Amino acid sequence: MRKDIDIRKFLANNIVPIIFIVLCAVCIPLAGYSGQYLVSQIITRIMRNSFLVLSLLIPIMAGMGLNFGMTLGAMAGQIGIIFITAWNVVGIPGLLLAAIIATPIAALLGWFCGKMLNMAKGREMITSYMISFFMNGVYQLVVLYGMGPVIPLHSDQVILPRGYGVRNTIDLISVRQSVDNFWALTIGGVKIPLLTIILIALLCVVIIWFRKTKLGQDMRAVGQDMEVAREAGIKVERTRILAIVISTIFAAYGMILYLSNMGTLNTYNSHSQIGMFSIAALLVGGASVSRASIKNVFLGIILFHLMFILAPQAGRELMGQAQIGEFFRVFISYGVITLSLVLYEIRERREKAESAKAIAAQQKEAKA
Amino acid sequence: MSEMTKPLLEMQSVSKEYNGNPVLKDVNFTLKEGEVLGLVGENGAGKSTLMNILFGMDVIQQTGGYGGKVLIDGKEVKFASPLDALNAGIGMVHQEFSLLPGFTAAENILLNREPENRSVLSLVFGPRANTIDRKTLQKKAIDAITKLGVSLDSDMLVSEMPVGHKQFTEISREISKSSIRLLVLDEPTAVLSEKEAEMLLKAIRNLSAQGIAVIFITHRLQEILDVCNKVIVMRDGRIISELEAEKTSIPEMAKLMVGREVSASASSKREEKKLSDDIVLSVKNLWVDMPGETVKDVNLEVHKGEFLGIGGLAGQGKIGIPNGIMGLYPSGGKVVLNGKEIPLGDTRACLDSSIAFVSEDRRGVGLLLDESLEWNIAFPAMQIQNKFLKKYLGGLIKWRDQGAIKAVTDKYIKQLQIKCTSSKQKAKELSGGNQQKICLAKAFALEPKLLFVSEPTRGIDVGAKALVLQALKEYNSKLGVTIVMISSELEELRQCCDRIAIVTDGAISGILPASRPSEDFGMLMVGKSKKEAN
Amino acid sequence: MEKVRSFLASFGLPRLIIAGFLLLLFIVAPFVGIRVGASISDTLARFGMNSIMVLAMVPMIHSGCGLNFGLPLGIISGLLGATLSIETGVTGPLSFLLAILYSTPFALIFGWGYGKLLNRVKGSEMMIATYVGFSSVAFMSIMWLILPYSSPTMVWGYSGSGLRTTISTDGFYSQILHNFLCLKVGTIEISFGEILFFALFAFIIWAFLHTKTGTAMTAVGSNPIFARASGISVDRQRTLSVIMSTWLGALGILCYQQGYGFIQLYQGPMYMAMPAVSAILIGGASVNKASIPNVIIGTILYQGIVTMTPSVMNNIIHTDMSEVLRIIVSNGMILYALTRKSGASR
């Protein structure tokens, strides 16, 4: 009896990852990729995305939900990359310089986002989502019109022939894979980029360490109950802003790593896509609006990107159209976010309904 | 040496008024180290105001400060904020828990006072980058728990604790502050089981033995006798009496709490009305899950045409009764109106069978603050009884009849003397008393056979109070509508009602005619049944 | 000074800036060689195309469901109606009526389900609505490929299956409302057809809000606990409002298609909620209060800015940054509404 309930609870709490495991299990034979190909692809994706997804953990800890504003960090990272490409700083020093440029921009944007979210308590997610849209406009204003005349950049590689504005796509040949190739092993035909792994591991360690700090503890407190935390003398607003600032800065670094791995920058698209994909990946890994762990990050990236690789091929095999697979994976990314949000809300509500049952039971008990 | 003889806390003729209404008058008392002081009084007697003054709460400064002096160790203090009070060694445990459910007891006890390990990183990122020293945190928490002398697992999550342990966690948090010398406990046993309450009383004795003074606010008078050195009874903002706990008794305290000199209004009480034999409403085994006002097992019969009062102390569940019957909170049991059972949790069914309800929560439940008075008054009658509607196309289109709505609103504005600029004014712009009248008008417009009125005079001024009560009395006597009024003010109930039921611990502890002396009700309120009292 | 401040507070600074900006554009326009008449006609035409989608915000705001970021769901119902109508091969005005007719059952069913869902997630409606919209657009993208449509005007020519990304409504209902009662006053072209069409539905909504049920809906939005204590089924009112909003969304997109001349499928409806949301906010609505005048003023201001900025900007600085400005203005407006303390006092 008890076991029965436990299994049901386990299923209910992990429904999203389970759906994904089943989907992947169905798609793997359909797509017919070799195991080696899949493994190397998955490793590439983990290297590419985990830094970005990890950046989402801290705001969740502070009770601010999924930080759709991570897009702001991605924008900052892209601005850094645009600069170093224009100045032609190559390799790892180039990426470092990009990170140095991106940090203050990300901090500023994060601070702005945090301020806004403090004004919209209780609807952080939709607000951070709208901030990412709003800032996208500002970003375009800067990059499309400001770069060239206002911000002096004169590289043909970066600037459009008309003399201002950044090109739609920038080839990042000078920094491409420079982190991944710096110190890489090949095992059984699969490339293992050690430096990237070290960087990601380092971030994981930082996050684990961060949870143990005073600030981390304060964030957990604020995340659970702002009023109680305030009464205890914790500076609630400041703590929340810090959570967003840190997340935004990490997202900026994550974006720089991502771009160097990809080797091309889609100036006007990369950042908005990356926000959605990172959040979807985290949720696929079993995270919820209020709880997420490093385990969720990696499980999520593996499952989500496995799906991503498989879907078009599976679609082609099944329906004769690769496009169906493409649309299917878009649907899955949005659907998974919708499902997670809805399940989270319903679960919250159910917990509140429990107390009524307790009283009815008490009355019965008292009578018996 | 003379410092030692000075009392820890002394209040000298402390007084306070809100907008010209005195709520505290000439309060004097002293408290020595390790002494346990019991503070009793009805709701609104001034206990909370007194504690707010002691703690330098913002609300006191914002409303013009207080009169008299508060002395600690013989020196006058004026706390500008609760933080100052904490620094002076005064801690308070409030009725509502202020705990984080996902933290362990230890983490809650030392919230924002966690011991830290310095690290190199904190030189770069500032002190908040220090890691938390879990070992010391555990140790400190366990120290505080031991000092309190209760059994509490410091690693247990608050969300998994029984309510008593939550209370102990709260108290341990205050104890863990090294400077603590005076602890104020505001009704700490209200939520506890008997066993847990016993443990708490033992803990209070422990603290007292360690030289920590305690102010213990409670409605359970037995506990006062068990644990306190002395008792202060407050009524209407005054200290009525200061008693040695050893020399007093429950009846004496109860009488002092509620007993008023026979005032003019009470003596001119309405003549006794003969109760009709018809039972309008019968309630059996009602439970209601209303946070803070849980009803556990209420059985009640209301006679036709009567004005029934329901009294009792705050938090005992009296307010939960109408809210549960009307289906505003999850409830269960059996409610029969005029021989027909009403399904619980179905507001519409209640309203359809001519029950109306004026909620205690005017702004939250009672009013559409952003809409006009017309809407507020006409809305339920329009929705439930299809009044104030013009019908077109054979009733297919039910159009709001602005004329009829305005007429009925103006009628009640006149009848209840509602002060407003027009019937189009928004409800939020009215004063509390006038808002209350709107709520009454809304219920009257339904022309109910049975009317529940919950706390109709809460938070309104004296003039409006009299008007509201008068309107209710007339409604009962002239139209013969059965009224059940829930109020925390016993005098008010005694003025209006035929019978008064007292609710204690989620159940009716007794029903008496309103003409009985107030100490009888006092005894019922503090949880002594009739036979025990006599 | 006090008066000015209270006026500013009630009108909202951003709204004032936008109105002022639009006025400025109209003043500047003649000096930089833009024909104002054409601009006004353009603005009015866009008003006709977009106003019903903005109107679709009203019922949900009234019942307290917040801004309808799930508008794409209504749009999809409209798209289904449009494609089905064309599939039948009927042309002319009748095809428009058919499109409305076919889209209605979809809108009712989708709206009902969407309403039920929103009832279970009270408090987070807007976020979930956004993603319901996105998911449904993505899902329908698959469906457009699979569904067995066969009309040659709609299906990809080379493969013979799957709908095109854009389908022309030429010969079906393109400009059908626009050309109805279209008058020319000087240089200004006013299409009374579109305006009347909008007026009809605006009147229906206005009238609905004056009925018993409409009153209940407003009360639910104003204070759901009050409504519940007055015996109103809050969930039912909310569901009803969502169905209405969804249906208006379907009508809105049909109206848009007739003015625009094309049906946009696949990812087309993805971001269509944003302009409508920000238009009603610009018109003076808040997250939980909206009226018909808000719809009219908002649509005119929003569409005015959208039409005027590109031409004026282009003529002044020879750069078209209107799209970017539009993104900043419309999303900034939504952000402003979200970060303000909830409009109503509860």
C-alpha cells in the first residue's frame, strides 16, 4: 500500500524526465544513429550548454523562479564577442578579454533586471520574460545602429558594408573551439575537451560552495519567505538583486563559451533562443520553478539535446519529412516548459488542500 | 550594588491614544529578573498596544508616540525600532510563527545570526562570501534548546514538525540571543496540545530559574496559576488589578477580565423576549478549516426570530462558524435550515435559501473596493434573486437596471445614514464605518430570513458603532429577521442579543441568556464549563 | 501642481509620452515631405485590422485572468476557420462568413480547455498563457504539414501536401471589409466597413458587460472573494471570459487577414499577442481593468506609432529603426504595467 503511493509520488514528481526518457527510447532506433555519434554529440552539447544552464540555478534558489532574464547575460556575452572579433584578439586571450568586457555589462543589466523584479514580486517570471523582450530591443538599437557611428568599431568582418550595424552572422574563426582544443583527449573516436570540463566542474564547485556561504543561506531564506527573512534582518531586496546579477554574469560567461564552441554568432537570434533552450533543458532534467540541482542540469541537457538530435531524423524516417521533426522539437521545448509550470502550480495547490482533511480526521478521532 | 535592586523593567504611567481615542491609560508595573508575569485581558484590552510600546514598533511612532516612561534597569529607554529592543535584551515570540519551512530547527534558530568561517574569498567578495560554520551552528542551536529544556531535534525541517515544536523553535531563537533577559510570549499555548503546553510551561519555569524574566500573555488562566509569579489583569486600556498568582483564583481573574461596572447601556437592556419554539437553523458537528479560526465541532440551534450572539476570545473559532456554513472555507458536518439540509461548501445554496452573511473582512470579502456603492449594494441581490434587472427578448437578455439600482442604493444611504458624495462613489473612498454600513445594506437588499453578521463593529468609530448595532436591532425586532451576530465584544452582544453562545477551542462551551452577569460568560471564555464555574 | 500630478498619475506618464510622441510625429511629418492624409488613412486601415485582437484582451482582463498572452490560441482557431473556408472553394464575402463560422467551434473548444487550465493555475495565468500560446503554435506547425488539405491555393505546389507558409486571401476575402463603405474625404481614406465591424463587436462586449452575467464577470475580476461570497461561480465566469477572448482572437485574425491580404501559418502567430497586449495597455488599461475606450485609444496610438515612425524616421535620418523602436515601446509598455503595484486595491 505504502509502496504503491511512493511509486505514484515518484512518477508524479518526475513525470517530465520520464516522458523524455520514453521519447528518446522510442526515437533512438527510429533515427538509426550510431552510438559513437550520439555520445560525441551529447558530449559536445554538454560542453556547449551546461555553463548556461547552471547559471539558472541561483535565482531558483532565491525563490525568483526561472530566470528568463538570462537572455540579458547572453547579450552581454555577445557584445564581448563582437568586440574581440572586431579588434581581432584571438584564442583564449580573446575569450578572456570578451569575458572582461561582458562582466560589467552583465552586472549592470542584471542589476536593472533585479530592480524590476523587486517591483513585480509574485510575477517574477512573466516580468523577467518581458524584460528579455524589452532588452532585446535595446540590444538591437545598440548593435544595429549604435555600433559604428557611436561605438567606434571599424572591422569589415563585423560591421555591415553600409558602415554601421553589426552583420547578421559573424564567423568566430579566431576563437573557435579554442577552449575545447586547448587540452583535449580522444577516446574511442570521441573528443574529450579537458579544459572545458575543468571550467564546468569549477562552476559546479562554485555553486556548491556558494550554497554554503552566508549569501547562499540568505538567498534560500529569502526564497522561502521574504517576510520572515526581512524580520530576521536579511536585506531581502538586495539579496534578490544579487541573485539575478550573479546569474546574469554566469550566463554571459556561458554564452561566450557557447559561442566559441559553435564558431559562429547569430547576432540577432542566438541570445533569445538560448534562453528558451536552457530553461527547457533544466526543466527536462526534473527541476521545478522552486527547486533545481546540478543533477537536474546535466540530466536535462543530456535528455533534451538527445531529443534535439534525434527528432529531425526520426521525423524523416517516420513521416518522410524532416521538417516535422524540427517542428516537433520546437513544440517539445515549449510544451515542456508549459507542462512544468502547470504541474508546479497544481502541486502547490494540492498541498494547501491537505489541511482541511486533517481537521475532519481530527474530529473523527476525537469522537472515536 | 544599587543597580541590582533596580527592577529589570518598569513602566511608569504609560498611556497611548490613537486618533484621540485613548487605548492605554496610566499603566504602571515592574518586573524583576527571573520573574514570570501573567498578562490577561479580553481582546482589545490594550495588551498588544502595551507590547508594541515595549518593542518600539513602528506603529507607535507613526501614531504619535506614547506617554509615560519605560525604564530598563532603572534607566529610561525609548526604543526607536524592535532592533533596539532586541539589543536591550528583550525578545518576543508572536502568535504567528515566523519560521522558514524548508530550514531545519537549527537554521531557523540562528537565522541571519549564523556563525561563519572566514575565508580568503570573503576578502574579495565581502563578508557575505563567508561559509557557514555548520558545526558551531548546530552547537549553538542545541545550547539554546537545552537552555529551554525541551526535546527538539535540531536537524528536523520545520515543515515536518508538529506545531508544538515550531513554537519551541521560535522560543529557542529568542533564547539563543546571548543578551536575552526578558522574553514576551504572546499566547504561546493557543496552538499547542495539552502535553506540549505542559512542556512549554516547564520551559518557562526553566528560563525563570536562569534569571530570564517572562511576560506571559494567555487566555488559559490555569496556566497563569501554574507558572506565574504575579498577574496583571487589563481591561479597557487600564490595569484593573495586579494579583499574586498564589493568592488568586480562576473565577476572580475571569470576573476582573470581563466584569464592567453596571453601565447605563447595560442596565437599560432590552426586555427579555420569549423564544419561539421553531428552530430555524440547526448545526451539527460542524468543522471549518479557517486559518486562525479553526472550528472543530460545533453544535448549535437557532430559534426563529431570535437575536443570537456568538462570543469568545480571538482565535477560538467563533468567526469560522458563519464562514464555514456559507462555504467560504472548507467545512463539514450537517446544517439544517427550516428542516431542509443545506449542502456545505455551496455558497449559492445558502444564499438561495435566504441566508445572508456580512463578513468580518470588509475589504477582502465584503466589498468591491474599486466599484461604486451601487454595485456593492445591488450585486448579490441582482445575482441571486434577479432583482434590479430589465428583461428583454423574453428574459434572454438580463440588462442591469441602473434606475432601480440607484433607487435602492439611495434608499439605504438614507436609511443607514451613509456618508458619501453620491451613490456612484467608489467603496474604497469611504471610511470604515460607512463601509460597514454598505456591507449591511448589501445584506439587507437580499431580504434574508436569517442573517449572519460577523464582527460588525470591528475597526469603526463609536458613533458608527451605535448606528450599526441600532440598525441590526431594528432589523431583528421590526422585521422579525433571525440574526446571528459574532462579536469579540461581550458588552455589545449583551446589549443586542437574546442569547449568547461562547465558543472556546473550536466548540460551543455554553449558551446563556444575555441577561446573565458577565463573569459567567468570562468563565465560559476561559474554557471552564458551567458546572465547573459554579 | 497637485492637479497636474494627480492627472499624470491617473493617465500614466508613459501613455502621455507616447501620445505626445505621436502628436510630434504628425506635426513634423509635413515638414519632411510626408503626406499626412496618407498616414492617417494608413493608421485607420491598421486600426481596422488590429482592433478586434485588442478587443480580445477585454473579457479576460475583466474576469481577472490578466493579459491574454495566450492570444495565439484564438488566432489558431481563426486560422483553422480560414483554411477550412478556403478549402471549400467558396469565394467572395461568403468565404469570410464561412471562415467565421468554421473557426467558432474551434475557438469555443480551445477556449474552454484553456479556461479550465487557467483556473487551475490562478496567480500565474500570464506566464502559463504565454507558453500555452507558444506550444499551441508549435503544435499546429506540425499539423499544418500533416492535415489533409488539398486546395491548390494553399498547398505547396511541388510536394502536393502541407500548407504554404503564407496563403493569399485574394479572391476569397481579401479587403472585404476594407472596401465595404470605403469613403474618400480629401486625401484621407476611411473604411467604414472595418470600423462598423469593430463597432459591432465592441458594442456586443459593451452590452454584455451591462448584463447580469457581465456584471458578475467584472465582480470576479474586481474581487474574486467578494464574488464567491455572493454565490458566483468564479471558475465558470473565468472560463466564459477565456472562451470569449479566444473567440474574439479568432475573429481578430480573420479581420487582420482580410486587411493584410495573406494568411500567415506556422510560426506566424507566435508573437502576435504582444502588440495587442501593449496596445490595450497604452490605451490606459491595467492588468485588471480595461474598457472599450482603452481599446480604441490604445489601438490608434499603437498603430499610429507603428505607421508614422518608419516614414518620419526614414525621411529625417535616412535610417529605418522603427522596428527596433516598436519592440522597445511595446515591450516597455507591458513591462511598465507589470511592475506597477497591482492597479486595483484588494
